[in-house]
Amino acid sequence: MQYKNQKGFSLIELILVLVIISILATITFPFLLKARTTAENKNALATLRTASSAQVNFFSQNGRFARLSELNTSQNGVFGTVTGTDLVRGKFTFQMAPITPTDSQLRDGYSIVATKAVAGTDLPCIISVDQNGFILEITSC
């Protein structure tokens, strides 16, 4: 028995569509990963710039720069989650250098270091900012 005027897709047509979608996915996946990594790194840079501006404001009000927990509190928690002396935002961990600065050290300056583990390498991504607003990429991101 033969069916005339059959409607629908043949098995070959469906397989061909799946092969094309697979090829496109294989080509675009690395670009999507790179775009995501770039966005994470830019987010860390923006956080450091904002922290630098907030430090200037804190200094003008208190006569010293802020610890990360104080800075995050003064900005209503926009910098991330405080975990001990660290601040976590996305895949980056922010730390002061030295880790627990004294008030007298904070009168002279500060340094905030953002670190992220990079998959497939032994070197982490490290970016820092100091009291002059100078942002330095210590290791390549």
C-alpha cells in the first residue's frame, strides 16, 4: 500500500538538520566561552574602578581608606559577598594587601587585589588597584 501526498519530513532531512545544528554549535561554543570570560574580566575591572572611587569618598569622610568589609557596607553591598577578610563577586575574589591592614596603614594607602583561577593553567588571573587609582593586570586574564 502506497500513500500518496504524504506530508512531513523524511529521516534523511531530519538527520541533515541535526548535523547542521551540531556543526554550528561546535563552531560557536568557543566564542561563547571567550565572550563570557571577557565579560567576567571586564566586570572585575569595573568593580575595581568603582571601589577606587568609593575609597576616595570613604577617605574624605574618615581620614583613612576602608577595609573591604567597610567599603562594601558603605556602598550597600554592591561589591559582592564578604567572606572573612575577602570579598567574592562572580568568579573573582578581592583581597586587601596586606590582608588585614591597620588604621595607620589605611591612612597612607591601600591595595586591592582581584584573583580568579583560570582553567587549564597554573597561573591565576590577577588584577590590582591602589590608592592612586592605578589598575594593573599582574597576570594575563
